[in-house]
Amino acid sequence: MLPIIQRISAANTIDDYIELPFLLRQKSRLRVTTQAGTEAGLFLDRGIILRGGDLLQSTDGLVLQIIAAQEPVYDVVADTPQALMCAAYHLGNRHVPLQVGNGWLRLEQDHVLKEMLVGLGMKITERNAPFEPEAGAY
């Protein structure tokens, strides 16, 4: 198994790719398979959240790039900025991981949250897309 031990800021070449959904990009210890089929293990510092495009390095110097996997999400829009902020408030009050865009919100699919958002007047699109929620403000 290829040990992957650190995140790096830049590289001249990328040797392989690892595609992961958000749930797995939060783990610092994880067994993965690269796109080339190599079995690898993440041994990263705790507390790291990997983002699409992040670069990792193995013990033997290979550089691997993270790809944010397509996953089931809701894209949420509203008729007014105030209505969208209200939806963001209610989702935040429930500690829902949330990706914030210019005039839209994205969250993992959950039928209870969908009903709440529809009740608040939001327009919801179900799709498969990369999910990159906001990092904590800590």
C-alpha cells in the first residue's frame, strides 16, 4: 500500500488522482484506490479537510491530486436575497454543511431539509455535483 503523508501547495507534475466525496475528504486516516488502481493509505494530520484540487504527496515522492466526487446535492435559490439568507439561517441553525455561492446554496440531499426549504419558498434542483461546503470559522 502506498502511504500518503502530507498535503503540499504546488507540484510540477501530478502522478495520479484520488476521487472522494465530501464525507471521505474529512478523514485523515483512510484506505483509498487511486484512479490508476493503486491501493493507498492516507496518513494526514488530523483536522484536515481535503478540497477538490488539493495536492498530496506519498512517502516516495509521488504527487496525487484530490478530485471532489460528484454526489447527490440540492441547489437552492430564492426569489430574493433576504429569502435565501433566511434559508441559510435555518440550515445553519441545524448545523448543516453548506456550500455558499453567488445567489445559491448547495447541501447534501435530505428529504426533511428539502421539505423545510420548500416550505420557506425556495426553489430546489436535485443534481449530482461536487460538494465543497464552507469550512468552519475556527
